[in-house]
Amino acid sequence: MSYQQHTTDMTSHPDVGEMRERFDRTTAGSGVVALEGLILLAGLFAAISPWVVHFTGNTNLAVNNLIVGITIGLIGLALALAPERTSGLAWLAVPLGAWLVISPWVVTSANTAPNGAIWSNCFVGGATALLGLLAAGMTVAFRQKARR
């Protein structure tokens, strides 16, 4: 007796063309493109904020913001350039944004971050976490619609 083998390859699915078109329509919407652009801009601001806000004497916080900001910017760029392959990356913006919020107290020695650094990180971190939640929510909503 031979058993039929099932593959998980989606290329042979009869509705793959329709699913791709639906996904392309959703990810090409102006709201999604604006959201991806805002994530990219938030990451770029986090990366340059040590020099814009003048994190005086806090090298650890400056390096932290540079690394986390570049990472968030790359996530936003990946979401903008290849949304069909990188839609799962939107969730990463949430913990990175939360880290930006708490990093002035965690990274600095003896909690000596200047007020400008604290406000800057709280604002950009909160915005990044919110944008990440919105982008991830749009991905989940799209996947639920695709199942129906």
C-alpha cells in the first residue's frame, strides 16, 4: 500500500496567485508604506540622537542608541523593500522600542543620563514600539483575512 505524500510547498497551491495579489494589494496601501517609512525614520533618529540631543559624557548610551537605531532603521528598510518576505520582522520593533525607553537607566553608570537623553529615548522608543505594534497588527489582520 502506498501512502500519498503531502508537501508544504505553497507554489503548488491552487490559490497561490490570488493570495499573492491580495497580499500585494494590502502591503502596497498608503497606510502600510507610511508606517514602514515612519519605522525607518524612528530608527534613523534613534541612531543620530546622541549627536542631536548631545548625550554629554554618556558614551555607553550613545553607542547603545547608535546600534539599536541602526537595527530599527534596517527593519524599517526591510519592511519597505520586501514586505512579503519580512512582514514578521515588525514584531522586533516592539522590544527594541521598549529597550530604548529603559536604556537611559540601564546602560548609564549610576543613572546619570541627562534629561534630554531620557526624553529623547522615551519619545522615540514609545513611538517605535507603537509603530511596531501597528505594523504587526496589520500583518496579523491581513493573515486572518487571507484565511477566510
